[in-house]
Amino acid sequence: MSPAGRTPLLGRFGAIVVIWVVLVLLAPSFAWCAVPLFYTGLRTLPVRAALLLVALLTAFIVAAQLRLAGGFDPYLLLAPPAVAAIATAVFLHMERQAARQRALIDDLIRTREELAATERREGTLTERQRLSMEIHDTLAQGLSSQQMLLQAADRTWADDSETARRHVRTAAEIAARNLAEARRFVHDLAPAELAGGVPLHEALRLLATREQDPGLEVRFHLDGDPAPLPDRVQSALLRIAQGALANIREHSGAGTAAVTLSFLGDQVVLDIADDGRGFDAAAGVPRPVAETLPAGAVRHVAGRGHGLPAMRARAAQLGGALTIESAPGEGTVLSAAVPLETAP
């Protein structure tokens, strides 16, 4: 309470004490009405002032009771101070307990607010990472493929217009798929290929067919009986396959690639293999390699570094693992294994 609000309260309390003193002087039996005054003083005044008031009121009670008894009585000399001391001790103990509880509640509220803020920050960072992986595995890869196709069409337009037109048509198809993915991001961020309840193996079969061109043959194999998979598992494995095929197209120089989905009872395994130039798998990421383009230009394509970490993160989020087997000149095999029992 503010000092301005306490002043009228103290004035009223002082007036009540004066009235009580007058009543006790007129009728000593009013002395025991001091008990409410004890608690009011302890709650209203500072501790030292309240204890002084309790002592004065107790002395006044003893004097009034001795006058009422008409003589000395040890009981009347001891009982009022004992009652006052017990009442004061109980009240102060309860006040300390209440103060500790208020402090504890304040700490709990502050801790809860800090925890909520931390969870919001963690959620924001997780969502940013997820969105970055989604965009990299779809829109960014698609735009990169469009750029390559349009550059190839530009180089071959004068000499081979039919090949150039084919590159342009393929780039237009990729642009249409990217548009569908962008709309899907706005809607629910689920892969467009899995819309309408399409199972994972059918989406992978469609992906393999779509990724084929005269320079790259992509085959799909299904091993085992397809089992229902959680949406997160299907989405993550499809994104891994999209990212792996995009890396094969851009970096490996492969002529053939194979996508295999295996249902092994307790886990589902996605394998993507190619017969490209490979890389040093022990280094963790592909080493930069030089790719000679038809126009004679040299472009360093590998080592941009977001695809493989994103694939590993997707597999790890599902309780699985991503392994890569490769060597220079011997192609690459990428395998993502997800346990079915622990898949979210």
C-alpha cells in the first residue's frame, strides 16, 4: 500500500485504540477486546512499532484486570502477556510463511515465463530449420534444375533447336511442379506428391519417372509388402529422395540411378544409388569437382553443402540414420533407414 493510502488507515486505527482505552477506563471488562487490535496493529504497522503497541496494550490490560479484581492476582499478571506473546508469535510465523509462499509463487511464475520464452525460441529455430530444408529440397533444387536446362537450351538453340525446345519444356514442367510446391507450402507444407493419400512407393515411382531424361535413367524398385507409414515418415523419405536425385543430376555426372524402397518388417529403408563419379565419403561431404559444359566453360558444382546435412537431419528426427557409401570413380549409394516402431 502506498504511503498516501496508509495515512488514513493509520488515523482510523489510532482513533479505535483511543476509543478502546476510554472504554477500558470506564469498564475494565473491555480489556480483552484488545485481541483484534493486536492483529490489526501487527498487519498495519511496521514490525517494531507493532510489537511496541502490543506491549503497551498488554500492560494496559494487566492494569485494568488488576483494578477489576480489586487486589493482586499472579494469574492476571501472567496470563495477558502470555496470550499476547503467543498470538504475536503465531501471527509473525504465519506472515513469514505467507511471504515465502508469495516469493515461491513469484519464482514459479517467472520460471514458467522464461521456460515458455525458451520453448518459443526453440520452436522458432526448429521451424526455421524445417522450412530451410523444405525449400532446399524442393524450390531451390527445382530452380537450379531450371537454370541448368535453360542454359543448355541457350547453348544449343542455334545448332539443335529440337533439343533446346525439349530442355525448355522440361524446365517449364519443373516450374509447374515448383508452383505446386509453393502453393503447398502456403497450405500445409506437405509434399504435393503425397496429396490425396498417395502412398510413398507410388510417389517415389512417379518421382523416378519424372526425373528421367536422355542423360539420366532413373529406375524404381519396391522390396517387400508396403506398410502404412506415418505422414512425417513419408514426407521425410520423399524429400530425401528428391534431394538425392537433385544432387545426382547436378553433381555426379551419372547415367543411371536406382531408387529402392524396402519394407523390412521393423524398419523402412530408402536406397538411392548412381554410377556417377562419386566422392570421398570419409570426408563427410562431396569434394568440389569440375564439370565441363558443352560450351567449354568450367563450373564447380559440388560442395555447396546443404543437401546432405538436411537429409541427415530428416533421418535423425525420425529416429533413423543416413549412411553414404562412395569413392571417387565408383558411384554413390545413399541409404536412409527409419525404424517403424519409433517413427513419429
